[in-house]
Amino acid sequence: MKYVYFTLLILIGLTPSVVAQEVKKSFTPESRIGVDTSKRTRMTMREAVTFALENNRDIAIERENVKLNEWDVKASMGAYDPTINASLNFDRRNLPVTNIFASGLTTTLTGSANFTQRLPNQYGSTVQGTLDNNRVNNDNPFNDLNPQVTTNLNLSFIQPLFRNKKIDLARRTIRLTKKRLDLSDSQFRQRAIEIISQVQRAYWDLVFARRDYEIKNEALANGQIQLDHNQRLVEAGTLAPSDVISTRVDVERRKDELEIAMEVIQRAENGLKALILQPASTELWDSVIEPTDRPEINTSIAMSLPEAVQNAFKNRPELEQFRLRGEVNDIDVEYYKDQAKPQIDFVATYGTTGLAGTLRTTPNPITASNALLYGRINELSTRAGLPPLTVGSSGGINSALVGSYPTSVWNLMKNEYRTLRFGVNISLPLRNTTAKANLGRALTEAKQIDVQKQRALQGIEVEVRNALQAVETAKRRVEAAKNSRVNAELQLASEQRKFDAGQSTNFFVLDRQNALSSAQGRELRALTDYNKAVAELQRAISTTLTINNISFQNTEVQK
């Protein structure tokens, strides 16, 4: 009976593995929590990476960090925004007076505007402009113009000569925010590389889990075939019943391993989904992901250790971040050195004044008393036959000053009444402890950054060495596992022929089946580990983005 059964298999051209493919359906329930097995999504590695770049929350956070730093750069440029301050005040005062030169009732309307602009040059210059307008109305009898309107325009230029000339707080802030933007961009790329590497490892883990399930399913199918065959032999009286029991035990063990393999698929798939999907993507979360890429040996990877280390030192974002941190620290050192200097500013001011008002119709007390005095003297002089005295003229008011506010502005624009002032303002701190302490801290931090960089260089070289070794080891493991699997297939076929010829036992056939299943698993594991090692090597030398043809477009924030 047994000879007829296996002869039919040979005649139809089938092998146990082919039969297993037919039987496998009966051992694939795929009862999975939260997954509709009728929904299937085929996915390549590149599609998984693209999903991660679009949906991964960690990458999204780093992307927003870059935008935040872009806004910080834009905010720091506000130091060069012009500033205009304006005020309008009305003042009315009624005071008791005790002399004729004072005014008791005074009303004042004051309007002023101030303009300040930091010049966007490398010297820290500042220009200011101030326009003051005053309208004064009082009861002082000695003012020839009442009400009187005064306009003043002053232009100032301030140039630091020592402190704040090469760098000041505003320019330091701008330079720091730009460096921090570069730093956040580097951190974003580093995080993207890490996530892509995680996606690659998770993808290959899922490939391994699904293929491992198929191997175990195939082993279970082969075991079931052997069990059915043994039962027929027992019924025919050519095999002991104990062989059926041992086969059934092994079949149940393979079922247990198959269930474990199914859980491994679930965990691997959830791990990949967590990296590439958003939490709200219920459709894909409920679907079965079927990876289409298969692990294989990449013969194009040929890199020496010195070349790999050199590429890592050139490409790793961490080293670029140390460089940027050093440049940030250099800015602080330059700033604090500058703050330790005395502050000496050159200041130049140019001003012009305009005036206008309404002539007072009543004479002031002195002019009125002089008129009475001169009148009495001239009356006596006439009686005495003397010539009368001529009243001296005080010159009067310039007719150009008579008018209202427009007249005052016009007089201002004529630039006839000018004021020019220039000089130096000096501020000399006696100790300047704060600036010196900040400088000392910045210099110490520079040394710390250098030590941290040396430590990072050493760690990166170790990573590259380990990654290269892992690729080479996995490659040799693949070759060894392949040879082991081929020999296991030959051993099983040989043992099966011996069993069919009555020269072997059921135990040895099951053992060869288990050996073949283990060899297939080792080959699959070696291939998967090789591809994961390649992904780790790409991460170690920071070529993940270029190899996967990934580039990021820097979009500035809207102005």
C-alpha cells in the first residue's frame, strides 16, 4: 500500500513540499485581533518608507521643530524693524503768581513723534528722528506772540566704537537662531534616517515572520501527510501503532509552533504599522500588510573599513551637529568678549526749529510805562524849549514768525534756526564680573564640545566596524544556511526513500523533516539578518537617504 501511494506521487510529479502547498490552506485560519484578513495591502519597502516619512509622528515632530526655528529666525530679524512712537497731550495750568514775568493761566497742546531704526550693517549703527510740536497759550503780558507754536526736528546718529560695534545682542540673537535652524534641520535628517532604518528592520522582520509561518505551515502539512500515510500503513498491518502516536505528537508540536509564528506575524505587522501609519488610519490598520520585497544578497556592497569610516565622518548628522554647536559657542565667545569692553559711542545730533504765533494786541507793562514816562518828559521838554525825546525801538517781531501751525512748519523747513551737536558717550564698568564669567563659561563649553565630539567619533567608528562585520558575517551565514538547507532536503529525500523501502523508521523521517524546517528557518533568518545588517550599515555611514533617493525640500515660513 505504501509503495503504491508514493509511486503515485512520483508519477504525478509531486513532492511533499508541493503537497504541502495544497494542504497548507487547511492550516491557515489567520484568526487575528483587529485585522480583517479579507483586506490585504501589498507594500514594497519604498512604499513603507514613504508612508513613514509622511505619517510618522516622530518625523512630524522634528519637522515642526524646523518650522519653529524658522519662525525664531524671522522673529530675530525684527530687531531691524523701524519703530515709531507718537504722543499727544493737553495740559492746562492755572497757578498763583507773585511777579509780572510769570503767567498764571497756561494751556499747552503737545504732539511728538519719534522714529528709531537700527541700520542693518555690521557696525551696529542707529539713527533716530524726533519731531516735537507745542502750542502754548498763556496770560504772560511779556510774550509778543500768543498763542505761540513751536516745532522742533532732531536727527541723531549713534555709532558704537568699542562695545557693540562688531556684535551686539540683536546680531548675536540673529546669528544664533540661524545656527539653531541649521541644527534643527540636521536633527530632522538624523531622525529621518533613524526612522527609515527602523522601518527597514520592521519590514524585514515582517517578511521573516510571514515566510517563517509558511515554513512552519509547510512542515505541519508534511507532518500531516506523514501521519495520514502512517495511519494507512497501520491499517494495512505494515507499521506499528506507536509510530502513529509519535507522528501525531510531532504534528501537534508543529501546530503549536505555527500558532506562535502567527503571533509573531501580528506583532511584526503592528510594529511596522506603528512606524508608517497615523493612529487614525483605521483602514490600513485593519488590513493585512503583504510585503512584496524579498530578502536577497546585494553584491554591489563592497566597501573597505577606511572608506566606510571616512564616509561616516563625512555624512553623519551627529558630527554636523557638533560643528554647529561649536559655531554657536563661537558666537557666544565673541559676544561675551565684546561685552567685556568699555562702551564708547559716537553721537551726532542735528536739529532745526520753527516758530510762529499771533501778535499780542496789548502792550506789555514795561512798554506801556515807558510810553507814559516819555510822554511826561517830552511835555516838560516842550515847556522848557527843549526838543522832545525819541522813543527807542526794540526791533519788534519778525513778520515771518507771525502765523499759525503751518507757518511754524514752514519756518522749520527753511532750516534757518539750526542746532548741531556731536560728542562721545563713555560707559566704563569697573569690574564687569558678569561678562567675564559668561566668557569663561563659553570657553569651557567649547572644550566640552570638543571632548564630546571626540567621543562621538570613536563611537561612530565602532558602529561602522560592527556594521561591516555584521554584513560580512550575515553574508557567510546565508551561504552556510543555504548549503545546510540543500543538504537537509537531500537527507529528507534519502530518508524518505529508505522509509519507503522499509530500511528506516518513522522517527528518522520526522527528524529529517524537522531538520529541513530548521534549516529553512536558519536560511531565512540569515537572509533577513543580512538585509537588516545592510540597513544598519547604511545608517552607520549615513547613506540611507541617498541610497533610497530621498531628499527634503526646505520650505521657508511665509513672510
